Amino acid sequence: MPTVAETPLAGGRPAAAPVSGAPIVNITALRKSYGANEVLKGIDLQVARGEVIAIIGKSGSGKSTLLRCINGLEQFQDGALTVDGKPLLHESALAMRELRQRVGMIFQSFNLFPHLSVGRNVMLAPTLVKKTDKVDAAEQARRLLLRVGLAEKFDAMPDQLSGGQQQRVAIARALAMEPAVLLCDEITSALDPELVGEVLRVVESLADEGMTLLMVTHEMSFARKVSDRVIFMHQGRVHEMGPPAEIFGAPRTPELQQFLSSLHD
Amino acid sequence: MQIQLDFAAVLVQWPFLLRGVLWTLGLTAVSMAIGMVVGIACAWARASGPMALRVGVGAYVELIRNTPFIVQLFFIFFGLPSLGVKLGPEVASVIAMVLNLGAYATEIIRAGIENTPRGQIEAAQSLALNRVQVFTRVVLPPSLKRVWPAMVSQIIIVMLGSAVCGQISTEELSYSANVIQAQNFRTFEAYIVATGIYLLLSIAVRHLLHWAGPRFIFGR
Amino acid sequence: MVEFTFWDIFRNLLLAARWTVVLSLIAFIGGGLVGALLLVGRLTRIGWLDRAIAGYVQLFQGTPLLMQLFLAYFGIGLFGINVSPWVSVTLALTLYTSAFLAEIWRGCVAAIPKGQWEAAQSLALSFGEQLRHVVFPQALRIAIPPTVGFMVQVIKGTALASVVGFVELTRAGNMISNVTYQPFTVFACVALMYFALCYPISLYAKFLERKISHANRR
């Protein structure tokens, strides 16, 4: 069952996240294979509304694959996945479109559209999918860019921005669709170290506002500080799960202990 | 309205078709061998030769690439005799194909050469290899490997282009088809069969060259 | 013996060159339209359609253009329709161009990084919207140099139309050289006229290529 965040002394966010109602993401016995190679070997996970979850583990453990299953970028072979009560139906383009309006994703390589200005990048999906009026969409875009600290870059082109700035635009772009859940797939891994902080600050503010976040990350101190729950994945399974204080402070299994110590080398 | 197609009348002439196929393959093989040598020499000239040579090779390449092969063939076969150079159809065909492939090979190989990492050349020079050795042993083999797919495509294009040589009575495949249909009036069937054979040849030769390249030309 | 001046030769060749230009334009534009349809067909990812179009491309890329022209000319004749060289040549060259352009353009779409598709999908865009607003604008930019470059191949291809009796620059060259007994001059002239048509286009394509690779390097 989803937990309430820990007290400040033990790590985790200071403000308690409300935890009432059905889980917003419900994953049962999820299995996924690439050909003969089984990558996810039966995942069970419930994510409460407003919860912040960090997913850690070695490369190849299936972290990104799990995330990409949630918004349908990867198809799974067995198990069930519901978002906001609605099951994932790959064959129905309409169902997928609905799903992706509720679940947003930020990518490691930003994936901004290079032929559109920053403002237009943010405006594109609302105008096409939600049929938002151009003027309203522009206003919303400006508001969101202000929120991520890039108000003055509305007319700039993506290749004129630094990596950290591009990633913040990507966050604004995803937020424009007003998703209930935000998936963050190693969003700072491709950034120069001095640019990581500006992106993490935006994510932290999203967490504080009550956004449901699932983050695959290598930023352990950030995960410790901001998440309600940490999941350690190993060879396609949820190996350990718990509040950050437990996972980072008192790892139970040898695999997690080995993983954490390897980070300190 | 009934269309009667009689493929048997064409297929029964298979020895003649086979002869055409062998001529086509022969022309292609000779053009490939000489054409690639021309291409390597000209690519080297273009990349590291004196200015006059570079301009000369450049003019040759651009002239060939911007004129149709059939015109090049007609110029060599019909035009050169006015200068006293009389050539048989087969010789004219080979010369035209060699010049044609040579020009395209020059550009393809030049791209491969120019993409050689600087470090490779510096390492070779540090080992006291002379210019020729650096080129033939260090630069050329990896370059050929890099551009081999493009080179194979170009060889196939030249092989298919050789169909035009039948127009000056070189006895390759399209000429065989022409002769057959002149005798039995099965024009459409003859050309379909020839086209089908060309298609098979292009697939087979492509596979053959992809297989042969690493083994005989540039090493794995 | 009638004496033919260089100007006589040149003038008549120039007149025939008109048809080379007209035929090239028709084949290029027609081929572009058909090629675009084939491209969209391949992008729908319907199994049999994709394989059929791939087969079509393999057919035109794996056989001599000369044979394709022969088949168009004699094939249509089979149906009893007495067809002029214009129709059969235009048909053959249009289909030939469509196959090559469809393949060039498919390569350009394939060159767009998967991340662009995924970002567009994650924003709930439909497949059509992903193509129209995100992928095509980017693919179009990199498709322009090779498309312009292919125009040169089309112009060169029209020279083969001479073999089925279509009177364009090469056939005129043949006819004039037979009459004037000056094949060297005539064919040199023919070659230079093709060069004059093709070389500027080749240069332009190279210029476009450089412009785009410069923009990418920023």
C-alpha cells in the first residue's frame, strides 16, 4: 500500500502527500520480453495520486522499460496496467490518445522539435489535441515558460538553448497537456553537471505542488530528498521498495547494498 | 480481346540468352576491375595531387556524371572514328563503361578517403611509412570497406546501364532479346524475360559483391 | 555535297532539346506525385502494402531503364492501342522516377530520430499529426538536396527515350550525325548540351547539401 512520507529527520519530503482514493497507476503482474529476452518479470506496483516515486537500479534492470510501458511506448505481453481507472489498450488509438493526455513524459535526450520555436513546441499539442485556441495556448505557454524560468525564450529556437534550458522547455511542453502523472526517464543524465541543478529545482517544485511523479534517476541525493518511495529494480523485478530513509540508509538485500556501494566508487 | 502470350518461344532460345548474360557479366567484370583502378587513382589525385591534376580529374568526373551514358557510348563509337580511332562495339562498350564507372568511383572512393580519421594517418607516418605505403596500406583498405555498399550500388547501375550497349550491336543480354524478338515476333515476352533475368542478375551480383568485398578486395 | 555549318547543327539540336526539358519536367513532377503517394503508403505500416511498394521499388531499381521503356512501349501495344512514343515514354519515366523518389524520401523519414516520434506520441498526437507537424517538416529539409540531385538522373534518363523513337536531344543527334557525316561534332555538342542542363542542377544540389549540413553542425 502507498505510504505516507517520512518525517524530515529520516529524509523524504517535509509535507505529507494526501493518499486517499484509488491508486492513479495500478500495475499487476506486468511482464515484457524483447523476443526471447524477458526484461520485466512480473511487476506489481500501485502509485497513489500525488506520490513521488524514484526508480533506481543498474542499467539493464528494466527501469526505463517499465516507465515506457506506462505511457504505451512499449507494449507488454502479460499482466495489467490501468491509469486513472482505465486499462491500457494498445490496439485502440483513441484509448492511447486519452492515456497520453493524462500521462506525460520527459526524455533523457529532451527531444524538442528542432523546427519549431520554444513557444510553438509548448503550444503544439494543446492546439492539436485539446483544440485549444491559439491565443489561449500561447498564453498558457508563456505562463509555463515563466514557471520553469524561461519566460524570455518564447521565440528562441531549441538549438540556441543549453541542455538544461532545453530540458526545462521539455518539462513545460509536457505540463501544457495538464497531465495527472509525469514520467521522468533519466532526465538529467545527458546534462553537464552544472546544468543539472536548474532542472532538479523545477522537478522539486512540481513535487511540492502535488504532481504524481515517477522518476528513473541516478541522482540519489535528489531522490532521497524529494521522493515518497524508492523502488530498487534488479533483473526485471522490484527487488526492494520503501521510503528513502530505509532504502538508502538500511538496504536489506545484498544486491541493493552492492548497488549503493558501487555508486560511491 | 485476347492477348496471347507465348513465353515458350522465347525460353526455348535459352542458349542465346545465356550468351547474352555471359557477355553482360563479362563486360561488367572488366569494367569493374579497370574502373575501380581508375577510380582509386583519380580519387588519390583529387585528394592529394597537384592543382592541375585535381582540376583535370574534376572536369572528367563532372563531364561523365552530367551526361547520359548512351551519349558517352555514341560519342566513343560513332564520334571517335572521325578522328581516325575506329573501335569495335565491344571495345567501345568497355571503354565507355570504364570511363563511366571510373568517374562515379572517383567520387565514392574520395569520400571514403577523406573520412579517414586523422589519427590513422598520423600513426602510420609515425611508423615511418612513406606516402605510397600510407595510402595503400592504411588509408585505402578501410576506405573501401566504408564505401563498399555505395560502390556495389554503382557497379549494379553500370551493369544495368550496359543494356544500352546492345544498341551498337554488342552482344549482351538486351541484344539477345532484340534478336530473338526479331525472329519470332514475341517482342513483349522477349523483353519481359530479359528484364526478369536482369532483375535476378542485379540481386545475385549484389550479394556476390557484398560477399566478395571483404574476402578479396579490402580485408575484413 | 551539302555543307552543314556548326550553327546548323547547333540550332537543330537546340530545338530537339526542348523536348528533353519537357519530358524531364513531366516525369519529375508526375513521378514526384506518385512517389509521394507510395511514401505515404509505406508509412501506414500495413504489411502487404509495405511489401508491395518495396517490391515495386526493387523492380525499378533492379532493371535497366531501357528495358522499362521497351516494356512500356510494346506492352501497351499488346492491347491493340496504337500508342505514340510520348505516352509510353512518359509513363515509363514517371513510374521510374516515382520508385526512386519514394525510396529517397523514405530514407529521409527514416533518418528522423526515434525520439522525435516518441516525444510526439507522448504528447498524445495521432499518427497523422505526428507525421504532419513533427516528422515531415524535418524530413522535408533533408530531402531537398537528393531530390534536386535526382532531377539530373531524370534528364539523363530521357536520352534513352531516343531508342523507342522519341525525338529528343539524343535522337536528334543520331539523325543529324547521319545526315551531316560529322558525328564527332554532333555528339560532342549533344554531350555539352546535356552538361549545360545538368551541371547547374548538380551544383545547386551540392550547395543545398552543404547548407543543410552546416545548419546541423551548429
